[in-house]
Amino acid sequence: MNVWDVDGNRYVDLTSAFGVASLGHAHPAVVAAIRRQSGRLCHAMGDVQPSRLKAELCSKLSLLTWEHWTKGREKSQALLCNSGFEAVEAALKTARLFTGKRGVIAFEGAYHGLGYGTLEPTWRKEFREPFRDQLGRFAMFAPYPRRRGAAAQPLEEEDLRAMEERIHGILRCGEIGAILVEPIQGRGGEVIPPAGFLPMLRRICDRKHLLFIADEIYTGFWRTGRRFAVEHAGVRPDLICLGKALTGCLPLSACVGRAAVMAAWPESKGEALHTSTFQGNPVACAAALASIAEFEAGVGKWKIPQKGERWLEKLRAVVAGQPAVKEVRGVGLLLGIELDASGPGSAILLSDELLRRGVITLSSGCRGEVLALTPPLCVEEPLLDWCAGQIGEVIRKL
């Protein structure tokens, strides 16, 4: 949970370093795996002469996704990449090959990365506008609905009906082959959709023969209390993008898809249609396999749903009565405090003050209005209580 700066000051990390260090920093099992592999083979030739560990990792990802979801009836295949945006771009390419259509429906508030392929379905104007004239213009946006709470269930149903009408309208005017969605928006402000949102998208994809792409770069590997966030809704995507916590420390991501979908990639005739020099790096694959083993061994004792719910209630208690706080929300250990302060960047000021107190946080949301809280999954509750107290004091102060 801790990191130290150059002067020896200790900080509590409530970000997991952008959601990467879900096991904590320098986890002994992951460090040991990296050390072992570093002494054997540090680099292999991607898809030409891949390492054994690349094959092992792809097999493991199949076990955790379609083989698990279908009880062994169906397998998956994976494209390994270096960063999250590359995994999403691999999914977009796969959708283009499988459906023969270039268009994608994305959502307002979405963040899928800053490569040229992922800038197009990323919503934020400040990222897109400087490069707008170079983008492919293949994405069309629909509103991302917000969970309103149990008391507002009829309103959520109205939101979903309006959403479905909007998507059908887009389908009538565009050559759409896929829907790309974050099951919970991360950088968009820890936005949790209504329970019926993902099942509705799945039904539309089935009826209209679209691919359902789940961007779980941020939410994957137990962040929300389930191995993948789509599992809360009982939904199986056609393609799932993984990264961040996959290794816990090294650049590695994956686009994992149903074998029937991934078969759209043509057989190589000498040149790979999609590859990169460090694809399936053996040291990163070793870290990923070790991380997955630790997740599977530790998730039972971490009790992420219970821990997250308890902290959520604690945070709500310490900010109760504060007019600047609009909402405290979360699933598992992915939480956000939305501020209703005047002007943009309110959570950035809050984050700066917390840093002075030894607590590392991040702001999120399109206006920097949400304090994002994603601590390592193994965090102990007394430390969460102390951090909640610090957050409450800083909100009252500011």
C-alpha cells in the first residue's frame, strides 16, 4: 500500500498506480517470477518465435473467459499487446475483419486510450480536438446512463429505453459493426450504469449481428469484486480487452475473443497482419501468470465486495452534510466521490491537499470533479478507515 518519495516520505497509495498495482507494489510472488524469467530469457520474437510463457498465458486467459463462462464448451484466442489502447485497437481491427463494417458505437464520457485508433471512440474533447482532422471518424456516440439508486428504478428504465432508441437511430444511419463499452466508466468518473444496461447492449448486438466489445482494461481482475465487471450483469462479450492489473507492473495487455470471432484474422502468408516487436514479452508474461495465480489464491480472503461496501458507507458517513459532495458511489474497490463545486478541477484541489497529508489519489471525470479511489485489493480495513478520515477532513477544510 505504501510508496516512498526521494526524501524518504511515506505515502498511502489509493490509486494502485492507475489501477495497475491491484496486488500492491512489488508483490513478492510477482517480483520472484520476474527475477526467474529475467535470468532465462528476457525477449522473444513475438509471433515468429514466441516463448512458452506466451502460449501459457493465452491458454490461461481462455480458461478465465470463454472456457469459464461456457463451462468448457467454447474457447477463446488472444492477441497480446503492450498497452491498453493497443488491446482496444486490436479489438476494433477484429470487429472490422469479422463484420466487414467500419463503424463503432461508443459512449459519452468514454476513455479507451490515446492512440489514433482509440482516440476516435474516446469522448474527451481535449484529447481528440488537436488531432481531429487526422482521425478516421468511424465512431458514433450514445449517452452513457448512470445508476440512480434503487429508489429511482423507473427513471433508470426510462434512461434505458431512451438509450435503446438512440442506438437504433445510429444503426439506421451508419455502417456499424460493433459496440464498444466500459462496463463501468473509470476515467470518465467512476460512473456505474443501471443493472439492465449491459444486457440491453448484448440483446441489441445479438439482434443486429454486432460485436460486443468490453473494455475492461481498468475494471478487470477483481477490481469490482468479480473477476470481470461484465460478470455482475451475467453478460458475455464477444471481445474483452485486458491490461493494467494483468501484470501489476509491466507493459502487457490482451484482446481476448471468442475463437469463432478471432478466426476472422486471415492465416499469415509471411507477414503478420497485426504484430509488434515486444508482443508477448516473456518477462511480462511471467509477471502476468504470477499475478493471475495470486489473484485466484487471494480473492477469497480479501472479501472485496464486503470490504468495498464497508468503505463506501464509511466514506458516506465522513462527508455527510457536506454541500460540496454530490455523490459517493462505487462497486468493489472502485469508488468515486463526485463533488458539486463551482468550476472544473475541484477533485484536483482535493487530491493535492491529500497528497500533502501522505495520501495519493487521482481526479477523474470530464471536468476533474470526481475523486477516484482504487486502492490495492489486499488493503486492510483499519488503513481504509484512516484514509476515510483524512478525506473527510480535507473536504470539510476545502
